[in-house]
Amino acid sequence: MSVSGKAFDQGLFKRIFEFTKPYKKIFWIGVALTIGLALLSPLRPILTQYTLDNYVANDDEGALLQMTMLMFGLLIIQSLFQFMHSWYTNLLGQEVIRGLRIALFKRMINFRLSYFDKTPVGTTITRSVSDMETIADIFSEGLIVIIGDILQLIVIITVMFSLDWKLALISLSTIPLLLIATNIFKNKIKETFGDVRTQVAALNTFVQEHLTGMRIVQIFNREETELKKFDHINQQHRDANIKSVWYYSIFFPVVEILSAISIGLIVWWGSGAVIRDQLTFGILVSFIMYINMLFRPIRELADKFNTLQMGMVSSERIFKVMDEPELTAAGGSYAPQHIGGAIEFKNVWFAYDDQDQTNKQPNWILKNVSFMVNPGETVAFVGATGAGKSTIISILNRFYEISKGQILIDGVDIKEFDIHHLRSRIAVVLQDVFLFSDTIGNNISLYNPDITEREMTEAAEAVGAMTFINQLPGRFQYQVQERGSVLSMGQRQLISFLRAYVYKPSVLILDEATSSVDSTTEELITQATAVLTKGRTSIVIAHRLATIQDADKIIVLDHGEVIESGSHQELLTKNGPYKSLFEIQFNHVSEG
């Protein structure tokens, strides 16, 4: 973890402060209240001293009652100022992180998929949630409060020296020791915070992954093993927090001891001065009050500096994500109203990693791949796992950028297309269907206001999904729960077909769309496939060769290279890899 090492990083704070601009009024109200509280702080000791020396000493009960009411009124005013100060500083902090969180999420949804491939989800969640809350503390408990405490210290010390410079020096005699203790505490707590944030991210990552994969944990009886791993991570999280608690438990008693020593010195020296008529009793009492007021902000300053440091570390982490260079590559401005669907790969090379760690060479997933898909054709890709079939989908949508070569749609390089327009014309139906925890209708339309329920109904009837939708309570308003857990695999797959259908794509991609369903559902999906592919360019990736025999062209991939291509009958007559693969599957089905 890279940390600036400074309690206050001007560059980082300047970037955070940019998010306060829409809320300047709130910010300046907070500043004004901070100044007001600092100026009000020494008034109670001043009034106490004046009352003791002028009214108590002279037995003036009437004036004493008036001063008591005055101090009570001052207390109410201070409480009101404190309430408003807390409200406005917290409001500012929440408004800032709201804007910052939106900016961060807007940035993240435009990252390349490679960022999410290498970054644990739990870590990203930590940046978006808990690190954000820490930044809010910069405004509610950090910088503004620190400024207020420092201003209060200046006012109190000024008043103390104006009353009695000797007593002021005695009062401040333990301050050097307090500053040393504060500095040590500040440095130690800074070290522990980085570890705490790291452990929080590790804990979030572990919990998120295992809640998502709980089915696998239980299927393979890994409950005890995973519980032990969680216990270990949880212990590390606990130890990191206990370490910070340890420093707090030492620091605060030290402050209390030094405060007590200062009060003891004042009482010892001041009492003698009062007896010798060199000092009034009211001044002595006011100094005792000033000591408590002096040490409280100094003690809290250490905590506030810690809050500020935590905010700086969190902001550095967040801005590191926001500065992530792996944004979706900028596209051109080409956005034609109609895309014919002609697709051409010209000598395309692609590697997910720039270099292999052992031989320092790219780990090529696609090697010099070339093929042509004519408008309206259905082209199928077959090959063993890892042959590069799914990669073709990713690079056609520009989720990843190719290393060498060229990809053309209707004769135009896809880099010339507006990237959002390009993706809007390509629909992908994946094997692993992802449904949001929402209604069926919203999962189909994805909140596109241009897609009506009538269109969804027509689409469902066309692809054969209306039968099961009619059986659900609320039909399109039925809640599918997280990841569509209340629906069968086939039902989720049909919804993904509907999602593709209503967007009226120019190019349709089916990735293993029938590999995880039963034979009855496969028949429904096969019918849906015929509806979807009619009149549009289609790319089909499948392990079941029986589902692609009617494709216009079949391309066989092996280790990222095209080794055969042609129609089903043409490939069978070649007696090559495709025929061998087909015979293996055919014999397997016959034996079954």
C-alpha cells in the first residue's frame, strides 16, 4: 500500500475539496460555526472568575443570580452552536461522499473488464463503501474540527496570559510532554490504520466470494475448512484493530495524568498566591477550568489528526481507483443508423496478459485469426475449452483490445465506431445468465423506457417464454431474487433471450446457450434461437455439435488458431478434427 505519510496531503485534499463546490453555503456555515464555538469557549471561565471576585466575595446574591442566569443562557447558546456545527459538518461530509461515490461508480462502470479480472470484488466494495465513510469524517470530525480546536487553543492561551502570565506558564509546563506523546501516538496509529484497511478489504473479499459461492462450499463439504480460513482472516482483522486500541488505551491515560499534574501545579502555586493576596480566587478557579478546556482539544487533536490521516489514506486509495488507466478504450464517432452485420477478422492476435511471467512472451489466446461472416449468416465456433471461442465475443464487443490485426464491421474498423453504439447493436446471450435482484420486466428491459410491456409480451410469445411467465404471480412484475435464484436454469436462459430480442440487435451472439439445460428446455431454446437468428448475423458458440449443424459456416478453433472452416457437410467430408469431434459426440449420445 502506498501512503503519502502525511496527516494532511494538500494535493489529495484539493481533489476532495472540489466536491464541496456545489455546497459552498454549507461549508462556510460550518466554518462560521467553528469560529463562533472557539470564541465562545473562554466566556464561561471569564464569567466564573468575574462572579467569584466581584459578587461571591461581596456576598451580592442578587447579582449572583443574574450571573447564574447569564451563564445558563451562554450554555444554551453554546449547545445550539454545537448542534448546528455537528449538523452542518456531517451534512457536508455526506454530500461530498455522495458526489464522490457517484464519480467513482461512473468511473468504474467504464473500466475495461481486465480491471475486474484482477481486482477482488470485496476490495472494490471497500473502496466504494467503508473508505468513502472515512472521507466523510474528514469534514465531520477532521479538518474543520481541527481548525476549530486550534483556534480555541489560541483564544484560551491568549486569555490565560492576559490574566496571569506566571500561572499561564505553569499551566503550560506539561504541554511539551503532551506534544511528544501526541506525536508518538499519531505516528503509531497511522501505521496501524493501513493494516486495518487492508484487513477490512480482505474480510470483505472473503465474505463476498463465499456467500456467492456457498453452493460450492456445501456441495464439496468445505464448511469446516472455509470456517477455519475465515477465522484466520477474522483474527488478523481483530489483531489490527486491537493494536490501534492498545495505543489509544495508553495515550488517553497519559493525557489525563499530564492534565492532573498541571492542575496540581496550579493549585499548589496559585493557592499560595491567593493566600499572599497576589492572585484572586476567581482567577485560580478560572485557570483550573482553562486547563480542562486546554487539554481536551489537545487530547482530541491527536484523535482528529488520526481521523484526518485515515481520510487521507482512504482518499488516496479511492483516487488511485479513479486514476486507473484501464478505462474502456475511447471509440470513434461512427454511429450508423443501420448495421448490416458483415464481420471480418483480419490476422487478429490477442493476449489477456502482456507477458508470460516465465518466458517474458505474450500468452497468446488468439493467433493470427482470420474469418468472414456475411450479413444474415449464422457462423458457429467449436473447439476444446480454452481454444479462444469466448474471447472472440469479448474482443468483438471491445471488452478487451486486440494486440495485433483488425476487426471490421461492414468494412469499418470497430475502433472507429462509437463504443456504446457498437455494443447497442450487438446482443450477447451467455451460458451463465446474470439476473439482477429485480422484476422479470426490469431484467428484460434493463430500465430502458423505450421498451414497453407490450413489446416484452410480444417477444415472450415469439420465443416461447410466455407460458412460464404467465404461471408466475405478477407475470413481468415477478421478483426473481438475487441472480434469479427462484427460476430454473432454462427459465433464466429464456429471459436472457428475451433481453436480447427486445433490443433488436444487428448482431446476435449465443455463447453456450444450450449447454446447461434439459432436453425439453433445449427444444424451447432451439426454437427461440431460430426466431432470434432470423434475418440477422449470428455467432454461435457451442459444445453440442447437434445444435449447429444448420449453421452457414462452422469454424474450428484449436489453441487460438483456426484449423478448419466450412459447412457441417463440408467439414464431415474433410475427415479432419471436426469429423473426429462429431463422431465422438455422436457415439457418446448413441451409447447414452
